[in-house]
Amino acid sequence: MKHFLSNNQKAFEEVDSLSLNRAMLFGDGIFETMVYHQGEVRFSSAHQERANRGLRILHLLPEKPLDIARISTLISSHFDSQNTYRIRWNIFRNGLGKYTPVASDFSELLTISGFQAAPKIKERAFISESVRLYDFLWANCKTLNALPYVLANQERVERKMDEVILLDNKGFLSEAGSSNLFWRKNSRIFTPSLNHACIAGVGRKHILERLRQLKIKHSEGSFRPDELMDAEQVFVSNISGISYLKHLNGRQFDTHPIPELESIFNLDTQS
């Protein structure tokens, strides 16, 4: 694993450690988790769009638009470009101060490590009753303040489970511990609306686009846990791929792959 730092979109430089910053003190920033494959960042335009939206919400206005292509250039110059890598792209406000920021520019930290695809099947999952998500202004972004997901996944480990499903503060289905949530019933695919505090996932975006392209019936909306438990198939997705849940709260579901959606994340397929 290697780390590279850039201040105000200057050239990235490899670093071993960071000095005190607002990411550490306040979680004042956003991040993107991405996949580098065959010389480029997959789904780069969607990642760049979401990152720019997060910067606008945090009032971090770059002098020039974010350029995700320079990340691909960095990796190609420091790593074997024929391999596949996982990238975490942190963007955080410069300066220190207290709650009130003293700067509106930012730094970027890239963490680059080997890629691991999502498991095809997650054997055991549950719906958390202890962690809820709230529809804050930044709820659809991946912010550096990720305590709900930390606590949810801590609960998952303590319960010896493979996945956790999260509800919003009104009791509607939201997402999984690090993935978006989908299910299938009567040949229709369902997923919670972004109004229910789930991350606007890049994988989610591409799945919905594929469903529209293929004219597969689907619905985004407000759903209670009972509707999920009545499904025929439940799956979760992020940029690492799709995982099918075999057991959820003790009930068994279909885990046969959906080829039309699996192909989105096939690393041999250009996107």
C-alpha cells in the first residue's frame, strides 16, 4: 500500500505520514473509492461528478475542475499498469482552526493497494436495529465522517455476520454496510431512493442505467424491511462488484447471478 499527497491540485508526492489536519480533527472532507484497471480509473466520470458535488456541499471550490485523469497518470508511472488496483481518494480542507474553517482550498491523499473483487455470495446478513442513517445535506456523499458505517460493521463482526442492512431514521430501508441495496421480486428490481440517506453509489448509478437500457422493470422508492424480507433475491453492490445475500434475518434467498448486471463489473469489459 502506498500513499500520495497533493496540495491545491499540484503534483502528487509519495508520503509516509501526514501532519495534523482537518480530516483528522473534524472529518472535514470527502472520499471516493475507485478501481484502476487497464490504464484507467473505471467509471471515472461518475466518480469525478460525485466528488465535485461533495466539494460544492462543503464549499470547497477548486480554482480548476478536478482532473481524475492525473490519478491514472500517477499510477501508470509508479505501478504496473497491467494490474488492477483499489484507490481511495481523500479530499480534505486545508488549514486547521476550530469548527469554523480558516481555508477553502484542499489537499488530496491517494491510498493505492491491491484490488479484491466483492464476494459473489454473502452467507449471512441482518438488519441493524442499533444504527440509523439521517438525511443530512451530505448524506448521499462519501464523507470522512463515517461513524455510522464503522459502528454498523463493528456490530456485524460482533454478530459474526457477512453483511449488515441499514435503515434511515424513519425506519425505511437505506443501504448496506458499505454497499447499495437491491432486491428482486416478480421480475422487478427494487432499490431505496436517495431520499433515504443512502450513498449515491457509482455501482448503483451504473446498475440503474443498465436496467433502463434493457427496459427491465425497476423501482426506486420508500420501502419498509418487510418488503425486503418478501423478496425472491437480495443483492448489494459497490465498485468492487455485486454480492448476493443467501440468508437475511434467517430467511434464505436466491443467489443465482444476474448476467445482465454482472457484466457491468466484469474487468474484461470496457466501460
